[in-house]
Amino acid sequence: MTTLTKTEDAPAPTDPDAFLSVRDLRVHFSTEDGLVKAVDGLSFDLERGQTLGIVGESGSGKSVTNLSILGLHNPQSSTITGEILLDGQDLTDASDKELEKLRGNKMAMIFQDALTALSPYYTVGRQIAEPYMKHTGASKKEARARAIEMLGKVGIPDPKNRVDDYPHQFSGGMRQRAMIAMSLVCNPELLIADEPTTALDVTVQAQILDLLKDLQQEFGSAIILITHDLGVVANVADDLLVMYAGRAVERGSVREVLKRPEHPYTWGLLGSMPRLASDVSEPLRPIPGSPPSLLNPPAGCAFNPRCDYVDLVGGGRCTSERPLLPAGRGSACHLEAERKQQVFIEKIQPRLG
Amino acid sequence: MLQFLIRRTFGAILTLFLISAVTFFMFFAIPQDPALLACGKNCTPDALAVIHQNLGLDKPVPVQFWNFLVGIFAGRDFAVGHCSAPCFGVSFSNQQNVWDTIVDRFPLTLSLSVGGLIVFLIVGLGAGLIAAKNKGTAIDKVFSSASLVLTSMQIYFLGPVVLGLFVYSTGWLDKPSWVPIGESVSGWFMGLLIPWLVMSVIFTANYTRMSRSTMIEQLQEEHVRAARAKGMSSRYVFFRYAWRGSLIPIVTILGMDLGALFGGAMVTEITFGLPGIGRLARDSVIDKDLPLTMGVMIVSAAFILLFNLIVDAMYAVIDPRVRLS
Amino acid sequence: MSIFGTRRTRAAVIALAAGSLVLTACGGSNDSGSKDNSKTQEDAAKQSAAVTYGDAKASTGPAAEVPGAKPGGTISVLQEDDFSHLDPGQTYVSDGKILDRLIQRGLTQYQEDDEGKQTLVGDLATDSGKQTDGGKTWTFTLKDGLKDQNGSAITSADIRHTIERMYAPFITDGPTYIQQWLSGSGTTYRKALPDGPYKGKHLPDSVLATPDEKTVVFKFKEPQPDLPQALAMPGYSVVPEKTDTKEKYDTAPVATGPYKIAEFKPGKSLKLVKNTNWDPKTDSVRHQYVDGFNIGFNHSDDDQTKTLLADRGEAKNSIMFTGQVATNQVRNVVEDPEAMKRTIQGYAPYVWQLNFNLDRMTDKKVRDAITYALPSAQIYKLDGGAYGGETATGLMSPTTPGYDKTYDPFGKLKKPNGDVEKAKQLIKEAGAEGKKVVYAYANTPVRQQQSVVIADRLKAIGLEVVKKEIDQATWYEQVGKVDNGLDLYMTGWGQDWPSASTVFPPLYDGTQLQDGSSVYSHINDEKVNKEIARILKITDPAEAQKAWGALHRDIVERINPAAPIYYTKVFQIFGSNVGGLRYSADSSYVDVTRLYLKK
């Protein structure tokens, strides 16, 4: 290999206001086939009351990142290095007990599909009440009252009766609301929402997103919103992180990234998305090729096999040297800044309309 | 639920009727005259006719079947006396009242089956849980290979081996015997300990493997992860969320294994010389003792159906989706 | 003639197969076969001595004390199967007979000494019977002080009732000798009293008379010298008229012997306790040392042997009735000198023979060739080895009076593994090379294993063998058909009492040949038939015994209807605390009338 020795991202200075600060996070799984680097050197910050959107294809490391924040990986098959600072406390070396105290309490998670994420064997009420009892020491009765209150808050009609229903007796949208109620029951300061609306139809999707926004305003929580839907991000998030093959490839405010995307992968994501304003005759352009194997990622820039602009970079650097992501607004690409601008304006923007 | 019970009870009665009819007519399809066994070496047609009459075999088969059915509900009269309902007739070979014989023998078979069931559920499911919890470790591998070895065991092989080791040569354990639980609880327990253990072995292995694999599957379920994500302890999640889910396939298999359980109890009885239904079944078939065969078949089938009903009810207890739909 | 009971088929397999239900460890029997110290011909001589008829003195109780015997304790009995019958009238098989010795009494019984010599004495009767009219009339007088378990006196009317109820339709499994002698052969005797004594009808005084309360007179058309022995069969034990409950008697019989039934759980257990109405002064044979017997069923031979060999706890007080040392355990027992002290051995009365269907196997040279060729030692090795069998040289059992141990026309003793050369030569002389023979055997493990040895040997001498396996349950029915389509089949037959009269007529009297008869070889030789009829009328036992011996030689040498293979033997083990162990030639198993517990 002819790569340069320096392959690490620039260590971004820690944001003093950050509620959650992830530094050089690496999550590696050892499997029978070899070492899978699911997340490989990720850093980001999130302040209270802010929402960070993380986008990327499946397998890009979004979900793994969030599960490792919650400490839900099996320590026997995975190695986690780096720092995850939640309100100053490093979660990577927290004990199971400490993590249990934080989970569902200070930090909570909303899963993608409430149908599978809620146990079919217990009532919705019980599942909401469980963490409340555990974290606040509330009695059964108090916890039940709290569950009814939460169900009401997320917009379940007649919560007093529905509290004793089982998940399969709820509709899809209601299940998702119940799930949100379950996550929010202890007023978490960090909420991780993993594709919270993917399984829902569009109208319900909008309602759920509004609900999240309202709740954030009420509790001032920080939210990480994982999605592959840029439309959702545009509506809800403040900042945006684009992930590819276990790394962040572009970072910036939602506005910046969506208006002036810099990374060819982000261009591809945008191009593969339908827009209301676009010409109907203009076909959607999916990104050619498929996500790389995390067992054996391509040398240099992981995106190079799918990138249309490798030729614009001299010296074959795309296949030999991994580009770095600068701190703050920026992207991990060897293209020079002017080139990026030029290509975006000339080739990409017209297509996006 | 009530409707379900009524429907199932009707189904069970119909099943029992079909089983008795098939058994009865199959018995006569066998080209062997039960009277010949009672007639022996120097059998003349005259002697045979006498025995036919004594056994009631001189009437047409459907009439015999009808009398049999009537007897169950209304009782019948035999040379040895009145046989009150439920009357399954009197044995061809020793003139004993079949129902009384079965009532006398059944507690043993029931003790064996239920005891064996409890043993293999506790041991099998427990081992499976431990293996699943320690997936990939040495414990898991030991348990998995042990269950493989045990699966290939047979009661009639393992029984004598265990007897030889723990009873005949060391005297550590009591020789299997039948003491009714009403007479002595400890005698009952010690007498059945070896049969329970040996009998449970063939099932244990299966349930270990199944419990392990369903548990591993369940531990990867999203709702298990979600429960962890809301801060529930790993032990709580393991038992309340994952285990509960893994019970469903186990109960399903258990329902299918009930017949085998009964059969296993019978083989165990014969292996250890215990006077239960199994021995009765074997003897009745060898002796071509129709009333006894019928009685054993019907009562065993009734119990298997009853157990099945219990298993179905357990489904509903475990899974609200079954209960409420 | 015997009608076999329902369980008899199975019990017979057990008895005939001599502990062969478990037959895995061939190694054990192999060794014991070559250097065994099992008792052999010496004992047979005693067992085959003619039975003497005892007088009133020999019949008067109490019985001589067993040296060292003491009272008390309860003996546990390990049995495989439940008794198929408890009604004496339905009892025929060995297990029933042993139980009968404990709880029932008949007119006569056998008294044995330590040498195995049998004397027939009066049991309920004052002596073994008085014959007049050349053996056509027999008179028995009852002893004083006879009572059943309820305390009721036993009278001559009870004896008459006992005989007459054997005619009732519900009695199907018991012996038929006396009924046939009194009222006609086959099943015709039943017409003499179709309902038994239950509808007020009785046999006329010209047949069975009871002139007073103590006297019974049997009157036959022909001389019946064996009557006292027939009366000793368990089937003719007394059923007191007042206590008879017909079919129900089979589960709750009334005892007349030293023990009575305290509790009976069919298929599980039978408990015997002392019968206080049994008076030892009236019985010259039985004792009442132990307080009772607890008989538990469902113990296989294997289990019985292991339990008794281990001799732990209750096993010390335990015995076998009809169980035998399991084939695979023989070696363990034989190699343990302490355990051997607790065993008994003796001959069972069965002779296993390979029948020739004389309708099809017409050439005597071929029959002789097969007889020479059969490897007896290899065949009985599969049935318990030297403790389970012994090479048979003729068709008469060592237990049958008249048996001659030097008689060996086919040189089987010198060549117990068969004489193939001689056989080949005979086959050649007969021009029977490649002759097809249909050889049938029962589908039990022992017979299947033996069939391999037999078929191999038949092939080795140049015959073409067609093997045919038959279900054990119908074995005797199938080979008992006159037109059975078979050439060779092995059967075992045992005497009902120590006399050739219970062996030769049923097996070799051609006049009885019909479907279901036991003339398996289909022999129908005028000279033999006449001779059988003649000997049956001889009233002097010694003369009869001599005549049977001569007839035996004639049948074997002149006709050879069946190749003798092996005699069966019995080998039993007991708990170390059981005293008075002795083999009984009468029951072919342990003598249960004299057992006691040492501690």
C-alpha cells in the first residue's frame, strides 16, 4: 500500500457546550470471517435541545453507533474504543449497572418497528411502566398512572382503557406512539430515534415527527435521528452527519449539507430522492454499485468504487489514500473545494431542480 | 374460551370413538383367533367353540362393538358378575374387570409421565438456558455435545446400565418399585427416581437443544433489545422477555411429544418391571386380550387428549395473541 | 392330554427356553459349557427313578423337620408374570403349580427326599389310594381334621365337586386326564355333565361315588394305574363346594394348604399369610416355617438374577419361583463360589427335538443323516449353555422313569457337535443331495439364533434349506396342523408326572393324529399304536416302565420320527438368608414347602 501514514481524522476540539460528545469511536466485531469494522473512527457533538440527523445507507454504521452509545453490544463479540461522553461521563468504560441506570432514564431509544420492539407478551401499559418503576422507584399504581399520562401525551385516545391492551391490539401508528411514550416516560435528556417513521404511512409519519418536535420543546432533550430519508431530516434536524462504510463523510448544519452538499456520496443520496418540484421526466438516479463490505473495505476512499469523480483527483489518491473529514463543516473527499463547488453547480444542482 | 373448550371436548369424544372403532375392527382383521391362545396345544373345534362362547366371540363383530360401547355407558353383565359403567368389559385372559385393572395401574403411569415430564423440563430447559446464556463458550459446547450423546440413548439400554451401576453394584439408589403416593411420599419418590431420570434423558437432550436455539433466537429479537434499552436488567430481560418468547415453540413441541411421553413411560415400565399401563398394554397385545387392549387404548388416548388440551390452554396463558384472537 | 392356558403359551416359552429370554452374552455360556460343574447324569438317575406309592404311614403328618429350620419372617418372591389363574381347576403351568403347593391340597402329593427320590403319598387322602378290579376302581379315604381356611370341614362331597366342576364350560385351561378317563376322550367328556355340578346334576355313582363323608370311589372303564399321580396335579386340588364362586373363584380362591391369600393385586403382587386352619398333623410333606410370602411380579430373569446375586437388603430373604439365572448372568454366578452355594440345579422335564414330518420326510436315511448331523451342544449353548441344557441322546427325558443314560444310538455323546461325515455319507446313499427341506422355527430370539446353526448344518450335509419363521403365539397351532406344509420343526414336550404315559401317547400315538394334536411328526405306526394302548393298561409301574423303555428304543431306531437335540435344565439362585433350599423333581423348580429364614 502506498497510503500515507496519517489516516486519522483531525481530532476536532471538544465542544464545551456539548451534551453528548463522541470521539474517535470504533466498533469492531470479530466474526468467523474476520474483523468487521462497523464504525471506524467517528466523532461528533450534540448540544441539549438540538437534533442531529444521521443519514446513510443500511450498513453504514448509523445503528451500530447508537447501540454503542446505549452500550447494547455484546462485549464478548465486539470491541469498542474511543470516547462517548454523555454529560461528561464516559460511557465506553461505564459498568453494566451504571449503564442500566442511564438507559431508559437519561438516554432512551425509539426503535424503528414498534411491532417487533414491543414484547407481544405484556400489555402496553406494563411495558411503559416498567422503566418508570425501575428508575424512579415508583409504585405499581403510580407507574400505571404515569403510563396513562404518557399515552395521553403521545395522542392515544382513551388511554385509561388502552393501557391494558396488548401491542397487537394497537394500530401501527398507535404502536409507534406507545413506543415513544415508553422511551419518554423518564424524560430522557438524550433520545435516539432509529428510523422512527419508516414503518409508517406518510400522514402518520408527519404526526410522529411533529410529536417528537413538541416533546423536544417541552423537555429540552437532545435527539439523534437516524434515517435514510433526507426529507425527514430536513424537517426535523439541526445538524446533519452523512455516514458511509462506518465513517462520517460529511458534516454540517442541515441547511448547509442539503443546499451545498460537498461529498459525491451526499450528491448521490440527494439524487436518489424524489422531489415535488422536480420534472417528472427526470429519472431518479440511484447510486450505482452497492455498499462496500465492512470486512474488507476498499483501499483509500471507501466510496471510490462507486464514485464518478475519481478521475478528477490526481495521482490515484482516491484508491490509495483515505480522505480526512475536517472538524466543523466539511467533507471527507480528495476533490478540491472549488472542484466540489463547480461539479455540484454544473452537474448535480440542475438535476435536483 | 368456553366455546373453545366445548369444541375441543366434542372433538375429543369423536376422536376417542374413532380410535375405539379402528382398534376394535383392526383386532378382528388380524388373522388370529384370540380363543386359540386360550385353547393351546390340543385344540379341538369343540373346545374352541366353548371358548368362543365364553369370551363372547361367537356374536358378529358389529354386535360385539355395540355391546362394548353400551357397556361403557350403561354397564354389562358377565359370568364373573356385573360390570358397572364405565365398563370396558372383562379381560379374556384373567377375567378381571378391565376398568378396575386400569384404574389400579394408571397412577403409576401417570406418576411416571408427569414426573418424567417435570424432570426433563427442568433439566432440559435449564441446560438450554445456561447454554444459550453462555453461547459459544466451553459450557455451551459441553452441554451441546452431551445432549447429542444423550439423544442417541434408549431407555432399554440406559435403564439396565443405570440399574447395574447404582442399584446392583453400589446400592446407592433404591431399586425401582411402585409405592402409591398415598402410602408413602418418600417411598413413591425414591421408587420412581431412577425411572424418572432414565426416562427423561431421551427427552432432555431434545429440549436442551431446542431451548438453547429458541433462546438464542429470542435474545436477538428486537423487543429484547428494546427492553434492555429501557434499562431493564439483563437477568430480567433474559427471563421475562426472551424466555417467555422461547416457551411458545417449546410448548408446541411438547404438545407433539405427549404421545411419545406416554410411550416412553410404557417402555420405562417394561424396562424396570413396574406394573403400569405399559406392561398391561404389552401383555394385552401378546395375549390378544381385546377388552384390555381397548381399555388401555381408550384411556391412554383420553389422557393424551386431555394433556393436549392443557398444552393448548398453556399457549393461551403464555401468548396473549392466542388468547385474544 | 393338556389344554394349554392363555398365558401358558408364554409361560411355556419361558419354561421351555430355560432362562433364554435374555441371551446376549454368548461368551458366558461358552465358557461354562466346557468346564462346568453343573450337575448332570448323576442327578438325572435319581430324578428318573420310578415313583413309589407311599402307604398310610408315609402319608401321616406332621412332616419331618428340616434340619436347622426355624420359624418366622417373610420371604419375598420375585416373579416375571402374574399367575394366569388362581382357580386350581384352571391351573396347569409351573408357576401356578408352585403357588398351589403353598395354598392348596389335593388327594395326593409327592414326598421327596434329599436324594430326589419321589414317593407319592396321600395328601387329603390317608394314603396314595387303593385299587381294585385290576386298576379300574380306585378308593380314597379322607384324613381326619381337614379344614379349609374358613374352618369348614373338607368332605368327600367336596372332592366330588372338585372333579365335577372340571366339566363346566368355564374351566378351559386345566388338566383333562381324569375327566377323559371317567367320561370319554377328547372333549366328549364334557357331554357327561355339560353344566358341571352347578345345576344339580352329578356324575352317576357308577363313575364317581361318595358312599360316606370320608370315602371317594373312582370307577373307570379301563385300568388307570397312573390315577394317584394325575390327582397330584394342581388342577385337581380341592375346591370346597360351599366356597365355589365359579368364574370369580379365579381371583379369590379359598386356601386349604399352609398359607392363604391375604391380598391380591392383579399384575402387581400377591401376599400370602399363614392359614391357621391348616393342621400340620394332617400333612406329611408341607411345612409352615415362615409367616408368609410376598410375591411381586414384573421382575425379569435378568432383574431377578442381578438382585439375588447382589444379595442386598430385602434380596437376602428373596427367592425365585419359576425364574432362572439369566443366560447372560450365568458366568457371574458360576464364578462366584459364595453365590453358587445359594443355587440349585436340576433337570426340567422337556426334551427339545427336531420333528420330521413323516408325510414328507419319507426316507429314513435322510432322517438319520440329519439326526447324526445336528450339533446339539451348539444349539443348547444358545439356550443357557451347560446350565440350561444338555445333549439329548434319545426322546425320553432324564426325568422320566425308564430313561437310560447309556442309550445313545446316534453317538451324540461322543460327537455333541454332530457327525457331518456320517451324515453326508447317508445323504449320498439316499441320493438326497440337494433335496429341498422346509425348516420352520418360532420367532423368539433363542429359536431364531438356533435356526442359524441348524440351517447351516443342514446345508453343510448337502440339503437345500428353505427357512420359515412362524409367530411364537401361533407356533403350536401351525405345526399342529396335519397339512402344515413343513418338513422340520423343533418342539419341546415335558411329562405331566413322572411317567412315560404322559409323553409317548400324546407324541407318538398315530391314532390321535388330527389337527391340533401333538403328534407333530405325524408318526402313525401300527405296531407303535398297539404297543402304546397295551402299556397304558399295565398296572405294575416297573413293568410299564420297562415296556416304555423298549418302545422308546423301537421308535427311535426303527422309525426315528424326531431328532433328539437337548434336555432342558433349571438353574436358580436365592437370597443368602433363605434356608432349606432343595430342588423339587415334582415342580422342576425349588421346593417351596420347606423354606425357612435363617435369621
